[in-house]
Amino acid sequence: MPHLLHIDSSIQGEASVSRRLTARAAAAWRKAHPDGTVTYRDFAADPLPHFGPVNLAARSLSADEHADEHAAAVAVTEEAVNDVRRADTVLLGLPLYNYGAPSSIKAWVDHLITPGLSFDAETGKPLLGGREFLVLAARGGGYGEGTPREGWDHASPWLPHGLSLTGLEPRFIVAELTLAKANPAMADLIPLAEESLAAAEREIDALWTPAVA
């Protein structure tokens, strides 16, 4: 039975473009997989704890040596990895905050990079590859080639590098200039923003639609 892992991270609630895109993609996935199941995680409402000293210590101890705090930390990491392991498709909403990924996404990646769970500790072989990984990204401005802030988006380039040990390979679908309607200084960019969003939605709608010969 196909399984979807749907992750949101935006703190903007119903105003979020990345949530709008992940919801559209999840609906399209359900339509294409009527017998499928879904796990939903909202890292804005229920973020993973940041990887810290207890997590690090737990990795250097055997299970028999774990105190309660070590066991609890390991359980959080195992749940994050198992969420991905169970999924055939992973949908991740990725807004751009201060030119980088939300800290909740960084925490998620830190938990996923775990020897023995997401990659072989001895050989380095990735253990989470072979599944569809779609990243629905939203950027308030424009960061493409030739723009004044070209290269200022540090979230999208970082994510594939951060997850490279796991075998997860993201495919990005991006809506840019999402602040155009809210920022008077960007008013002349509204048509470009609308086309960027429409293009992202068209790409989502075509994801699981059989090609017509």
C-alpha cells in the first residue's frame, strides 16, 4: 500500500504559500493513490527538538548504558527516520526565512543523519534512497540568475547537500515573489509572482497524471 509523508514547516498558517502547495500536492497524490495512507507532520506546531548534547552522548553509548534521557532522544530520532522509511513519497514544504531554511527543517535533517539508520556506519551506503522526495519551496523575493539577490537563497542549495548521506534526492517545485502583493515596493512584480505560483501549481498537477501518448 503506497504511503505519503507530508511535512509542513511554515509559521504563517493559512497565509503560507508553501502550505498551499503541499496541500495541493497531497490532494493530487491521494487522488492518484486512493488506497494510499498518509502521515502528516507540522513542524511549526510540533517541531522536533534540536539535536543537542544528549543526542550526541546517546550515539556513543550502548543501549544498555542509556539513561532515560538518552532513550527518549534516540526515540525521537528513530521516529523521524522511520517516518521517511515508511514513505514511498515525501512532501516537504520549505519556506525561505532570512535567506535560509526554517530551523525546524535543520533539526529534522540533523535527526535524519544518523549512522545505522539513514546510512551504513561502516560503508557509508545510503539507506533512504529510492523514494520520491518533493520539496515545495516558497520564496518571498526573487533569487534567480541576474536578480539583485542572486544566490541569497541558502535553503534550496543546502538541502540536497545536507541529506546526501541518506540517499534522499529532492526535486524542487518553487514559487517566487510571494510577498509581491503584501509589499508595496514589489507591486510591479505581482504579474511575475502570479505566473510563478501558477507554474508551480501546474507542475504539481502533472506529478501523478499519466502521460498522454
